[in-house]
Amino acid sequence: MFEGHAQSLSSFANVSSFFGKERRKVEGGQQRLRVPAADAVQSPSLEVLTSAFGMSAGGAPPLWPLTDYIISRTDIKAHMSVPANHPRKASLDVRHRLTGGLEEGIVAPAGLIAHGRGEAFDYLLGERTPVEAARAERAAVALLLAARKPVVCVNGNVAALCPGDVVALASAVGAELEVNLFYRSGGRERRIRRVLMEAGAKRVWGVGPRSRTVPGLSSERARADKPTVEADVVLVMLEDGDRTEYLMRMGKKVVAVDLNPLSRTARKASLTIVDNVVRALPRMTGYARSMRKWNRGRLALVYGGFDNKANLRVAESRIRSGLKRRR
Ligand code: PTJ
């Protein structure tokens, strides 16, 4: 939730038409305003907003954090193109997929923070896929190919960063695609489904009201759809928290992609890939294509011989030595 003080609004303003379901009257003075974050990202242009508050777009905006946020959306657009010779172009281009995704109502505002955390780890990894990550990716693909009912879960960050890659991987391993969100709203679910369909998905689950099908889990991530409920192997990406543990309590194997080897998800998953999702997914699709015809016995040799805890220790020590290298 966004919370802010509406300080300089002189008259009533009904914000419900802008921000969806949550209807609040805002009076002058220091009244708290609560707006669902997921709906705020669908917010109107600055002109629409300011005229509704009886101001011109050029006039002084209220001291209102949400307005600052909307102003910054216009700045985002203006600064999206990075010169070809910029030394950090690749990294900035990836960032802009997220800021663009925020603007389109796909990425949750907190997704930008999550990405920043990932970037820090990636920087220490040297922004490339180390050998232990490649090993984990190959083992994960073997596990997914051997699964009876694999599912690939997609959140806002993944949908914005690499929609084509996630669709290609799901198709290469024969997995269902399911939207699973921490900051869940019907609008975000539908927009993410649309992005995946545009990237070539035939069917996307996880859209529409569902009961909480992951027992014990209290966040919105508990609203799993049929493929996750029935899955034997679940691929989760960029989602630290407790869902992995609860899925494992349901008897599933969980594959996690997470640049932080110390995260709760990375530590609890059956198989953890410490790599940037934008590099991991295309590489995994390549492995899947080369292993597609392997029988279950041969696949089992690959994932059965993989030691997740030992691999995580290598990933962690690489990041620690990355800290020394960068000094
Ligand atoms: O779209 P929603 O509503 O489901 O919300 C998604 C976010 C990302 C906001 C939510 O899942 C979240 O808050 O995630 P966390 O708890 O910050 O965890 C994200 C994890 O992913 C962190 O451990 C990051 O280091 C890691 N990470 C971030 N970017 C990448 C990444 N791992 C791999 N590749 C990345 N590009």
C-alpha cells in the first residue's frame, strides 16, 4: 500500500475513479490516504490528476508522495534510451525493462527494489553465468523434463524482464505457465497473462479469483491455480519468502532462480540456480532442447548426481571472493 499525507488539497476529491476499488474522500489537512499499489500503477496522467484537484498541470503539485511518483513516471519515459557506447548499457537496458514494466502495470513498485538487490549480487558474480550456476541449470532442466506435471511460475519482474524466454523454456520442458503474485491484483494478473500470450504462450494459468490452495501460507502467493496444486516440480523465480517451504511441504520439488544464495528461497529449494534470470532461462532452454529425447533414467543421473547444498556453498564463496576482487 502507498500511504501519504494529502496536505494541500482544499476541497473534497474523490480518488476512486482513478484508483479503482478503494474509495476514500480526501479533505484538506493531514488526512491519510491509502491506495492499493497494484492499482496505483494504472494511475492517470499528471494532467488528469491535477485537473481533478483543481490545478493546472503546470501549477505546484500537492506535497503528496503519490503525485511525486506519477511525475517520476513521465521522467522514466524521457530517460529510457541509453547511448550505445555507455559502459553500463546492458545493465541499464535490463533496468529499463523493469521501469517500463512498472509503467505498464506489470511490475510491482517493490519489484524495482528486488531487482536492485539482485543487481548487487550479480555485480559480485561478474555479471556472467559461473560454472556452478550452469551446472545447476542443467540439473534443473533434467528435473523439469523428468517431471510428470511441471509448472513455471511467473511474477511481475519475470514477465517484464524476459517474457519470451520464460515462454520458450516452459514449452521446451513441457510445463504449464502460471502467474503467481505477491502483490496480487486482477489487473496485474491479466496484464501479465497478456504479455506472456503475446510472447507465444498458448495458455496461462493463475488469472481470476481462487481460494488459498497452498495450506498455511498467509500471503497472496497462497492462491495457486490447478497446475501448481497438481505439480510435482515447480519453478519459482525472484520470489524470496516462505512459499517454497510450503510447496515442499505439499510434497513438491522446487527449483529456484535467485541471485542471492542466502535468501530463504535459495536455501530451502530442492535445487537453486544462483544466476540472473535473463541469462539462466535461455541457457536452460538450450539444455532442454538437447536433452529432450533423454529417458527418465538418464535424466535422473543428471539431477540425482547434483548436490544442491555444495553448489550453494560454491556460489556463496564466489560472491564473497567477488567482494574482495572488487576492492
Ligand atoms: O510481482 P510480484 O507481485 O509477485 O512481486 C515480486 C517481487 C519481486 C517484488 C517479490 O517477489 C519480492 O519482493 O521479491 P524479494 O523478496 O525481493 O526477492 C527477490 C529475490 O530475487 C532476491 O533475493 C533478489 O536477489 C533476486 N533477484 C532480483 N533480481 C533478480 C534476482 N534473481 C535472479 N535474477 C534477477 N534478475
